[in-house]
Amino acid sequence: FKQKTAYEISACLVGSEMCIRDRFVTNLIYDRYLTNHTEKSYILTLTHTFHPLWSIYLENQGIYGDRYDDLIFRTGTAYLFTDNIQIEGSFGISSSSDPSSVFFNLGVSYRLDFHKDFISAAEIEYKEGIKEEKQLKKTMKKDKKAEKKRSRKAKRI
């Protein structure tokens, strides 16, 4: 049994989405801002991870523009196939009657993960200390072995 350090536990709490069971995300969008027909929208997403590989979500998207207004409601599930590949399925419906839509979605996404974990100076010092300690033990063992060999030779002479 290896006891986790505070650093390992905190990395789990902030570094992995799978450690967080519920997540609420808000997106605000201002689109077509270089035209005469700008569009403002939002996306509200509530995600619940019920297994390290499975999550479900509810989503509401509002679109407000000169040409088109709509409220879209979606729900879906996602499966984390590998660390970087996710399979997702969803169902959605639009509240607009012009045009109205009901849709199903099935997709696969690949994550480009350029994240590098932050390692504090204390963690680096700790790891270097362990490395030095191992090297010192190895050197002491080697010296002890050489000393035994010299003493055996001395006894023969």
C-alpha cells in the first residue's frame, strides 16, 4: 500500500476531469460581428460523470440575431474510449418553428493534449533528494562489497 502525498491528491482534484463528478460550463458568443447581422448566443452545459469513463450532459443553447432566434435543448452521453479518444451520442430539439428541428448525433473526437503538469520546486527537490539517496546507497553497497573483497585478499596473504 502506497500512501499518496498531498501533491498527488491535489493533482487529481484539479488536473483530471474524471475526478470531478459535476461540472457547469457557460459559453457566451458574439458572432458575425463584421457584418450588419450580428448574432449573440450562449451555451449552458451541465455534465455529470457517473463512472471514470462515462458521463452524461444536459445543454441549452440560445441564439439571438437579426435573422434568426432559437432555443436548442440537447442531452447526451460520452464514453472515454482512451485518454485522447471520446465517443459521444446526443439528442436535441429546437424550440423554433421556422425551421423546427429534431436531431441525433453520434461522433468521435480526438483530444490534442499539450498539457504539462506543474511541478513545484519542492517536488523537484524531493525527487532529486530521493535520486541522490538511491545513488548514495548504491555507492555505499558497492564500496562495502569492494571492502569485503579487499579484506578477503588480505586474509589470504
